[in-house]
Amino acid sequence: MRNNILSREIYDYLSWHVREIEKKKELLFNEHYIEETQESINFKEFFKDYIDYINGYLGTVKVGKGGLTTCPFVIIDSIVEVFDTEEMENCRYRIVLPFVKETDSTIDCASCLSPLGKALLLKTENDEVNVQIPTGVLNYTISKITLPGMKEAVDRKATVFNGSTAVATD
């Protein structure tokens, strides 16, 4: 938990993200993991740990001017740019929920439950990541983390309707 101050925009986005992941994980669980199996137990534990980590981070930071304006670590739906230290090339991955059919074919997707997705999640820029895959080990250094659609998500974040008047809550 390296950064002590976040911009309001990043703080709001991460708070919104947690609420969205809570909803989506319930839908995924009810659709794909309804039977009590080791896989469903692992699914629940993974998402509990993921959400607890982000909530824990949000509980330790302050919001203010001069705060971090980029995502402090890799989250689901973020795009991660990495440098492959073996192949000496840059790669980009979007971390996605399982069973999601991504429409952007310009970016490789990695499920958050895959070895690559799990290895990248919650890591920060400049972290070195080693990923064991069936064909060997991938060695990456995280170069950049971006949040596509962040502004739109923050604008929609917590609007409730009181009669015909929309009131944003923080």
C-alpha cells in the first residue's frame, strides 16, 4: 500500500469499481459456480481477497490535491502494459472477468482467474512479475496501468434519484 494520497477521481473510481465487482461476481457465481465445489470455493475466496485488498487500501489513503491521478495497481478491467524481459518487447493485456467476450481485438485479454491475470492483479508500476504458464515462465516488468472509461464510470458512480432530481452522493 504505497501511495498515501489519491485524487478524488481515482478514489471515486476505485470505490465504484468495488461496488461493480461485487455485483458482477454475484452474477458470475450464480451463473457458473452455483454448485459447492472446490472451484466455487476458490472463486469466492479470490473475489473476497481482491475486494478486501482494495477496500483496505482505500481505508489507508487520503484524498486531496496532488494525489495520485493514475490507478495505483492493476485491477480488473485495467489495461496493463508490460515489458517482456526475455523477448525484449512490450505487451498489453486487459484484465477481464471470466466468461467475458471482449470486443476490442487490439488488446490481448487475460482472465483475472488465469495464471497471467492473477499474477498481474494488484501489482504496481515497475513491479517485476514472473508467471508460470504451461510452456514455461513469462518474465515481465509492469510499465503502465490505465483505466479505460474511467471518466464515464466516475460520472455515473453514485447517482440516486429523488423524484425528478438527480443527487450525486459521495
